Amino acid sequence: MAMLRIALALAAGLSAAGAVAQGAASPAARDPADPRAEVQPLVHRSPFASYRVFTGDGPGSWRGVNDEVARIGGWKAYAREAYEASKAAQPAPGEASQPPAAPQQPGVPKAK
């Protein structure tokens, strides 16, 4: 019996807390077509209000860039990276791959 009282007290407390959380009743619904209805003023904030001027370092030394490319292996290093990336995207030989699905007729269930 004591557990029932505790449960009822808890339920009453939660329902009262929910009513308080909802706040005061909202004012009567306003007619949007009423020209005398009070509305909040429009506020415009320009997207450029928080603009920061670009302050980059500018172009680097072309000699430094050329030296970096030579250090990593020249154009062949970039070609090797592209080749390895395309090779990794393809399935390995002998790897089981699913054949492309046959086109399905509209309204016909797919066969299992």
C-alpha cells in the first residue's frame, strides 16, 4: 500500500511539474489578416557584418615550391599517387564481385 501511495505522489508531482513547465496560457490567437495586430519588428543583419578581410601570406617562393617537388620525387611521385589511388578503387583479380543486376520490370516483384 505504501508503494502505491509513493507512486501516486510521484505521478501527481510530475504532472504538476509538467503544467508549470508549459508556462502561462498563450494569448488569444491573433488573426494574421488583422492590420492592427501587433508584430515584432523586422531586424536585418547583413551577412557582411562579420566579414574579415583575407590576410593570407601571399604566394610562396616558386624556387621553394620547385625544390619541394624535386625532394618528393617530381611529377612521377604525383603520377604514382594517382595510379595507386585508382588501383585501390578497383577489385583485386579473382575477387568475387557481384554481376550487375538485371533491369526489373515495373510492378513485378524482385526474384529471390
